[in-house]
Amino acid sequence: MYQRNYTGLNEKDVTAAMLSKENASTLSIEDCSSWNYDHSTYQSSIVTQWHLVCNRKALASAAQTTFILGLMLCSLIYGQLADRFGRKPCLIGGVFVSIIFGFAMAFSPNYIAFLAFRIVYAMGGFALYQSAFLISIELVGPKWRSFNGTLLCFYWVFGYVSCAGTAYLIRDWPTLQWVTVVPLILCFSYIYFIPESPRWLISKGRIDEAMVIIEKIAKSNKKSVPDNVAEELGHEQADEDTKANFWHLFRYPNLRKKTFVVISHWATVTLVYYGLSLNAITLGGNDYVNFAINGAVELPGCILGLLALQYIGRRWPLAVSLCLCGICILGILAVPADVGWARILLAMSGKMLVSCAFAIVYVYTGELFPTVARAIGFNTGNFFGRFAGLAAPFLLDLGDISELLPPIIMGSVSILGGLTVIFVPETHKQNLPETIQDAENLGKREMHLEKGTEMVKL
């Protein structure tokens, strides 16, 4: 706790001194010898169980940081695993890992073990979500890709809001942890019926297996598959250049520019999203209500993102959503602290807009990179996004120095991220780039260049 001289102060002055953050950075911190916690809101938490207070307060932020670290680590290896072994095996593996380490977290013997389990748990969750996302967009054609790409957002919102209600009913954190893991077991009741991505099977030359899935899809749609489809798919696969790697994203000037912009988009939406999410309970009022509202506002954000993707495009909706998000966050600075409802309204509006931007970024990223390097490009942006997300818990800790710092940083970053869209082209209703050269030519003014034109390597 902070070392202060309370001699001669009355009860009111002591309370004011304890709550004041003024000059807190100049005060020394003493080790606590005993703790007395308020259990009126939470029966138990990782903070009370492992005494993450006083000089150990910073360790509490590590719980969120390690989760984001797990997402970041998995983004490094997921693309290679999904490309080599398929989407469905990664989906099943993600479910297994999430269940095992989700239960392990609830029975952690100490805080270090808890953090270690949490890293692996996050990796399993990443593999689960990304596999489901890839399968959902690779099972449909261009017409439904935007819809399927944002469909998972709606299930995310449902789970988000459900967590608030579950946490309200279960105030003991280990019990809450394993209760939220139990529904994952239900995945095994239907995971057998989820097909492998036919596009991935085709990319691996497993045409016969892909045709079985395609024929099932055609039958359910009351359509017939032409007899020569398998032969055509085989020829296309034989002609396709699949020798792309991470460095191809930076070898050509136009593709390199897109890559850096995608990285900035992922870093922006991830930092702002996690910053607003983690800040939900500091806005005043009931923690559980704030958390539920914080999740519920993502629903209109997902709807806006879906409508924008379907009918407007990607470029300007992304710019508008990020800039307006930044304005909302900066607007919090103009609201007096005692007008809590106005601050919550602005923060929740920002959360809705950054959720809209997140939905757009997912689809936009896949359309800016070529087929031969799409997974690599997607995971590159995701990695740097998660890296930025590592800073979110500590960004909020800057509020101990000055309450102005978190909203200033998040608001400014959001606006700057929105302005970077001027460097990337619109991809709405355009054919997906298939080769590295297609991606390099995408957005160039000299669009009349023939497909065989040589690119300039730097």
C-alpha cells in the first residue's frame, strides 16, 4: 500500500487521501502483511486468492497479458498447421486443448501455473475460432463470404453476454472457470458432421475427397455437379503456384505497402478493443451490468459491419468506424467524472464501432492477400495485432498516473488507424487475387498492365 502520513487527519480526510491519485507516483509502496477484502461483489477472484494487491498489483495485469500472449504465439504456428494438416484437425485440437487447460486453470496450485495454463488455453481458443472461421468462409462462394465471415461475431456476442449472467450467478472464480468450459464438451456431439474445407483439400490435390463434400453440398441445394468438375479442378491445381512464404509479403512494393497497412489495422482494432473491454468495469455502476452492456453493444457493431460489407464496401466503412470510435473515446475527456452515464454511453459507442471495424478487418485482410499467401498474410496481421493487445492491460494502468492517458492514447491510435485506409484499395465486388502478381497489381493505377508483366523486386 502507499506510505502516507495520516497523523492529525479526520476520517473524511483519511478517506480522501486514500482515494486520491494525486502525486501517487512519488509515494513509496510498503509490503502488506495481511489483507482484508470486500466480498460483496466477488466471492473470490485471482486477486484475492493470490493477493495481487499493493506491490503485487501489476501481476494482476499479467493474467490478461498472458492470454493475449497465447493468442499471439498460436498465430505464429496456426497458419502452418492449418495448411499442412487441414482446418478440421486444428478445430478438433483446439477444442481438446481448450477443455483440458480450461479445467486445469480452475485447479491451478499457484499463480505461475495459472498463467502457464492460461497461455495454452488461449492458444486452443485461437485455433478453435480461426478453424471455424476458415471453414465457414471456404465452404461458400463469393456471394456469401461476407455473411459467413461476420456470422461468428454474432455467436461471440451471445457468449460474451452469457458470461456476464453466469458470473453474476457464480461469484467464485474457480467454479465459474470450469462451468464456462463445460459447454465445449458439447462440440463433440456435432464436430463429426463438420466437413473439411474443400478448398484446402483441392489445394493439396485431394480432389476425390473434395468432390465428396461438393456433391453433398450440391445435393442439399438440389443441384447437380457437372461431370468434368473434378478434371478441371485437377488441372487448376496443377497450374497453381503455391511456393509463397512470409517474405513474399515484403518483397514487392505494392504488396509490402498493403502488408504494413494490414498490420496497422490489426494493431489498432486489437489495442482499442481490448482496452475498452478491460475498462468496462471502471466506468462506474454495477460491474456485471457494465460487462453485459459491453458485450451487447457488439451486436449492432456486427450488424453494421455485415451491412457495410454487403452493400457499401470495406475501405470507407473501416475508416469511418475507426475515426468515429476515436472521437467517442476522446469525448470521454470532456465529460465530468460525476456524469457517469455519459461516459458509459461514449465508451459503449466506441466499443460498438471498434467491433464493426473488427468484423470488416477480418474480411478485408483475406481479400487483400493472394490465395497462395492468404493464410500467411492473415496470420501476420493477427500476430502484430495480438502483440499490440499485450499493451492493453498496462495501458489502462497508466490511469494510475493520469486518468487522461488511456483515452488519449486509444482515441488517437483509433483515428490514425482509420486514416491509413487511404493506402489500400477497395476490394468490394472484385475478384480475389490468386497469385503474388495479382496482389501486387491490385490497387495500382496502371491496372492495364497485362498479367505477364514483370514486377520490380526491391
